[in-house]
Amino acid sequence: MKSLIRLLSSVRLAIFLFILVTAASILGTFLPGLNLYRTPWYLSLLLLFALNILVCTLTRSYPRLRRTLKPSWDWTAAGLAAAAASRTFKQQAELEGLVRALREALAARRYRMRELKRGGVVLLLARKRTLGGFGADIVHLGLLVILAGGILSGVLGRKADLVLSPGRIADVPWAGFQVRLEDFKTDYYPNGNVKSWKSRLTVLKGGNPALTRTIEVNRPLKYGGVNFTQSSCGWNWDEASVILRVRKNGDPALAREIEVRVGGETDLPETDLRIAAVRFVPDFVLDGANEVRTRSYEPNNPAVQIEARRAGRSILSGWLFSKYPEYGRVRETEATGLTFELRDVKADQFSVLQAASDPGVSVIWIGCAAVMAGLFLAFYWAPREIRAVLEVKKGKVEAVLAGQSAKAAEAVRTDLDAVVSAARRERS
């Protein structure tokens, strides 16, 4: 058992585990597809690291806590006089009077007092900023809380992408409620760049609206422990329709616009033709094999392949471009006397929302606060201690005081001088 405790409290083991956890976390960050943070081996590594920190903290903090609560009174006047920061003086006074004066002087410097009488000798123990001695332990405790939050996030955290068109409803799988996208719009800067995406979202509890709010990229919605953030957006090109302008050659004034659903067809009024929108691509490009494909899902170069049919026969086909009409290529097998242009595209935008539930976040923040508090105590709240022995010798009271502080030695000397000066002035 002792050998196991010795192993778990090893600083070398702590450093080794810290390196492993850090390396694994970096890997999981750069390769999110691995879903590393929920794997059993990663969670086991966190548990082992937490156990190592816990054992280290207990084995080091327990003796310190015991010394704080039950101090040893085994010091002597000779031992205090030999200390680096010590003061000795004799005074014609009553022992109790000088003890009271020292207590008052130490209390004025915010020291907390303990007293022990041993025969004709009085021992005084004064401490302040005692909590600073536990700064490192509080840091360790904060790390344990952070690890607990990480494990909690890995085990209970949930995340899902919701793709919604206006009016559509989606279930939040683990939350027991639904969300409906009321409206979605994109704001643009004057130069045409996207400024923000805005989704007006309604939370439905039991089918009834519970909350409606507009969310943006940096303005999420939180409801029922679930955070909804604006992730991205897109266009539903599968259900798009195109607006075609049809003109009669030789008479540009006779022009009309028709709307055709992609994949569908419609009659061209006052003719015997049916016009079909065979295929649409939002960002037209030819690949190495001279095949048509889309470079992206953004409408950077919208193009539609149309076909005109007469009595079931295809008599016209080709590609039309919205932004570059001069590059349109239409081939006719029978004369139609018509010219076609792609004027516009209609497609509903959809909003991609990320729904995430992470119960470990608040725990991690608490752990971070504990780490910061521990670091502050460790570096800026150094504990100070003053010990004193008072006894009557040859009709005078001899007082020997010594102070100690690992990180505030000069401050302890200042306190000693102030306490001795005040006590002697009180009795003079």
C-alpha cells in the first residue's frame, strides 16, 4: 500500500501524465473527427492524472494542515534567539502586563494569537495570512476540479448540427424540446461581404412556444442547458427555381420572364414550346475532364442548363450564366427565333445551428477560479509567523521573539520591530 501511495504521489509520474494529457488534447483539437475526448482511454488518462494530483495534494497538505491546527510548542528562548530574524529585550514589568502588551501589538498588526503557559514561562504563537501556505494545495484542488469538469464534459457533453429552413422544426435529441426557425437573413457590408447571419428561433416546449429570440454568430441562445450558436448557412439548391428572360429575335421589346423549377418544366406562353431547367450549379466550373461541376455552394457563378421541347422533341439546349450572359451557349436543332437569359435564381436559405450541451463548462470555470486564487495566495499572500518566549529573570521580564516567513522575510522583520517597539512603549 505504501509503495502504491509513493508511486501515485510521484512528481515524475505527474509530469509524465501531464505531457501525455497535453499531447492527446492537442491531437484531439487538430483532429476533431477522432472524437478523442470521449474515448475510454482518454477519460482513463484524465482519471489517473486526477488520482495522482489528489494523492500528491493529500500527502503534502495533511502534515501542513495538522501543523496549522495543532502547532508544536517545543521551541525555547535559546532557539528563538539563534533565528535569523529575532529580537530580545528585558523590561521591568509584570509578566502578565507585558504579555498583554505583546498581544495588543500583534493584534494591531493583524496577527492571530495563541498562548501557552508552562510553569513561569509564557509561549506566544502569532500567525497571519495562514491561508497563503495552502496556495499550492488550492491550485491542485483547482486542477482536480478542472479535470472533473473535463471528464464530465466527455461523458455527458452532447453536440448536434441542426439544418433548418424557415418554418421547419427540429428536435433537440437529448433535451426534450424542439426549435423552429422563423426567419433567416444575411446582412452585408457595403462592399458586398457578409456582415452577419441572423436566425430568429422559437423554442417549442410540448408543442407550445416557450421563447423566441434572434441569434447571431457571437450572440448565442441558451435554453434548458443547451447553447444554440449560429454555425453557418447555405442555399437549398435542390429546390431552387430560375427566372428566365425570353426575347424574340428582331423585336427586343417583346420580352417576358418565366419561372422554372430546377428539374421541372413549364409552357412558354404564346408558343408551342415547353422549357425545362435540366440542371443548376451555383458556382459553374469545368474540371479537367471538361465536365461541369460546382466549385462551391455559394452563388458565385450561377448557371442553368435549359432545354426547349416541341411536341416532345428536344430542339434547343445549352447553358446560361447569370453574371456572364455573353458566355451563354445554346444550340438549336430547329429554329425558335428566341433568345434566353438567366436573370435570377430563387432558393431558400437554410441556417445551420449548433446545439451543444456541456455540463462540465461551469465546473471548469470554477476550477480555473480556484487555480487563480491559489496562485495569488502562493505568490502574494505569504504566511508570516512570530514566536515569543517570556519569563521572569532576576526581577525583570525577558522576552525573546523570532519571526519566519519563506517569502516575506523582510516584512516579518518590520513586524517584529513594530511589535517590540509598541510593547516597550506601552510599558514604559
